[in-house]
Amino acid sequence: MVNSMTGQGRAVAPIKPEGLRLTVEVHSLNHRYLEVSVKLPDQLAGYEEKIKQVIKENLNRGSVSVTVHLEESNGKRLVLAQEVLDDFLHLLKELRKRVPVSEEITPELLFRIPGLIKEESRDVETARLWKYTKRLVDRAIKDLVRMRRAEGRNLEKDLRGRLKVINSNLSAVKRRIPGRIKKKRAKLLELLEEMKIEPDRNRLLQEVLYFSERFDIHEECVRLENHIKLFRETLRAKESNGRRLNFITQEMMKETNTIGSKANDTAITHFVIAMKEEVEKIREQVQNVE
């Protein structure tokens, strides 16, 4: 199984009767380890570690950010500041005792009084707010996990396709191995004939043996086949294991490079280039596997 490390989840719920709306958003990106950051309203500041623990129980790798928003669903409620109104009326009464004031008290006049109308936030008990938040965090994480698994399936399909291309080119390389020795022997004989030198059978045999030992790529091909097999087994495992896939990819690149350096054959070199391109693309892809 392959899980991607990128994805997002979101959950929203109203809090009644306070008229609040609670939103939890979870985003994740690729990272070597599990790194969690949490942004909470001040009222929930003491619950950061509990949210981090929930993340750790559900995810193994990735840079994960959790944001909790608490807002008024219908805007803040406007209320009358009774103490401000009482002070104003008292001052107006005192003013009328000293100065004749004929102006009536109208709504327009009252609205011009600073601080008479104020916004009142709707508070909710912290324990009750956490109960809502925990429920939404669980839902948002499930949403995130679903997205990571869906993207993981696409990643796995791509990786399997690239392994198939590598395996096809590796088979072509193996088919070229036996002919390389014969080709080298024929080339040596051709060179000796051009130089009109009678070939020394023992010396010729030594040269061919030296070539076959120095440029033998059979072991590298076998190891690369084993790495491809191990990569596929890891893809079939029950748990996503990006670290292991990354290590196997490094070993695949090492064996491919060795085959290329020992190829001494134009056709094999072309096959190796094709394999290296696919291994490099696999290396880029597994960086995003959990």
C-alpha cells in the first residue's frame, strides 16, 4: 500500500445556541519525519498537545498543520451599554439644571454617543468547546487520510509502470551480455589480422578473460532484479513505507550506474540511460510517499 504525504481535510459544525461556527482544517506536505503545528483560539490554547497526539495516532510522516477557527455564524450581537446610557442621562439631567436645553433625545443622538452600542461575543464553555473540536479534528483527519490514500493509489500506479519499463530495459541488457564476449574476441582477431600478426591463442584467451571479468555485469543485473522485486513487495505491504522505498531506489540507481560504467556497449548504454531516467523519476515520486 502507498499513501501520499500531501492532502487536506476540513470539518465544520455549528455550536448552538451560542450561534458560533467551528471549523477545523488539516493540511499535510511531504517531510522526512512527522512534524505537527497547531493554531488554536485562545480559549483552546491548553489543548494543543492533545491535538498533536491525535495526529500522531493517525499519521506516520509529513509536515502537518492544524488550524481551528471559531467565529460568529451570523455576526456579533449588538447590545446596549447600559452603564454608558445611565451616565449620559445623568449628565444630561445635570446639564438641563444649569443650561436650558430644549433638544429631545432621539435615536440619532443616542447613536452618536461613543461606546453606547457595543458588540458582544457569544462565549461557550471551554470543556464543551473542546468536545466539539475533538469531534471535528477526528473528521478532518479522516478526510485527510482519504485524500492521501487516493493520491497514494495514483502514485503506486505510476511507480509500477516505471518499474515495468526498467525491467523491460534490464531484460534487453541481459540479452546483450553473451554477445559482448564474442564481439570482443572477433574484434581482437580482426585487429591482429589487420596488423598481419599471427594470433597467440593463449594470449588471446587471456585478453578475452580479462575483458569478461572487468566488464562483467551479470551480478549487477541480478542485484537490480532483486531490488525491483523488493520494491514491488514493499508496494504490496499493508503499511506505506516511503523510507524503505527511498532506500531501495538508491540501491537501484547504484546498480544501474555500475552497469552503465561497465557496459562497453553502445546498445547497453542506451538501455541504461532509459533505466536511469525511470529510476530518477521514481526517486522523485517516493519523496512524497508516507
